[in-house]
Amino acid sequence: QPLLIDQVYIDRKNEVIKAERRLLKELGFCVYVKHPHKVIAMYLKILEKEREKDFVQTSWNYMNDSLRTDIFLRFPPETIACACIDLAARNLQIALPKNPPWYLIFGAKPEEIRYIMIQILRIYKHRPIQNCFFSVFQPLLIDQVYIDRKNEVIKAERRLLKELGFCVYVKHPHKVIAMYLKILEKEREKDFVQTSWNYMNDSLRTDIFLRFPPETIACACIDLAARNLQIALPKNPPWYLIFGAKPEEIRYIMIQILRIYKHRP
């Protein structure tokens, strides 16, 4: 069913807006994020290692993988950059000053560097790292627990297929758009076709595919594109009635798509 715009919805929306404003006020309206990749490039230049491509690329890879952890909530980007560089140096066996550690000049602490490196390595090892940086990954144990769980998954898949009637074919709405435009004799108008496809692509960011069939969504995208480009389509009666779409459904879908661009109900 379409979203009900009642007083509860309006009150909840206003609460979200107020929370956003409070958060911005606490941040001092400063939402600029210092990108750690630039810090890596700067530190490697200071260390005179910016021309070693493998070293640079490995440091960047560790930085990208670190985004999958929570270390950015715990440490500043400068410390994380130092940890990624030091981890890449250990991996590639590149000598960096150790007595004292090179990263002390950038304000990083040894215990912070070690913690960050362990968190990054856990992504690859899938288990806690103890006393070493590159221990061997342990293979999956095929025991009775594994076999029982595998059989449960297989049974669940079969039950799901049975509920679906063993029909897992998904009708792609882009093909429907092409077919409908051909029926309307508009398939040669490139702007019209492209705009309809654009609306269809953007509609994937909403939940309308859980609410309406692809034929109805395709009609809404075509009608919205026609309104945008001021292309005349039959209105009395509406052209999409021959495809089984209803005016209220078309209007709801168009509103949901336009909300993506308007950022407001």
C-alpha cells in the first residue's frame, strides 16, 4: 500500500529534521572530512618513497580496506595513514626508521599503530591476530556442526522455492519501457527513450518495485518523461489504461521518483 501521509508521518519527519539541525549545531556546521589518502601521499613524499609504486598502491589498498572497520571513529586520519604505511612497509619488506619509529614525528603512538594494523589484518584473516602479522589462514573445519548447518540452508532454500512455485524469473522493466515506447511509436525519439530509462534507473533507489508490477512502473516512467519533455500523449482516456495501470498508481510512483530529486516529501 502507498505510504500514508498522516500526522504521525509529519511529526516523525519534523523530529528527523530537528535532530539533523541539532547535529549540525553540535558540529559547528563543519562537515568537512579530511581525506586520509591525501595524508598518505604527503607522508610518503616526506619519507621519499612516493616513486615506489608498489609501496604507494599497497598503502592505499590498506586504507581502502580500513573503511570496513570502525577505526575512523577512534583515531584521526593522520594516525590511520601512518598505520597503513607501516603495514605496507612490513608486507613489502621496505626499511623505515625504527629507532625511534618514524611515525612519532607525525604524532602517532606505537600502541595506536599496532591496534589499527590488527584491525585491518582481521579483515583478511577473519580471526584475531596474535603475536604475528601474517599468520597462516586456518581452513574451514568440516565437522558435524558445519554439515548440519549446510543441510538447514538447503532445506530453507527448498522451502523458499516451493513457496515461490519454483518461479524465480524476474521481469526486467527496461524491456517493458522499450516495448511500450514502440507501441506508442516513440522509440526513435532518443531523448524521450533516455529520459524514461533514467527515471527507471533512479526508481531502483525507492521501494516501488516491492509495491507495483514492472508494467505499471514502466508506464509511470514514460509518463513522467513525457511531462518533463512536454511530449503529447493521449490523456482522454489516459494512454496507460490499455496496459492495466491505474491513475492513482501512476501518480504515486511519479511522486516517489521525484522525491529523489527534491529531497522532500
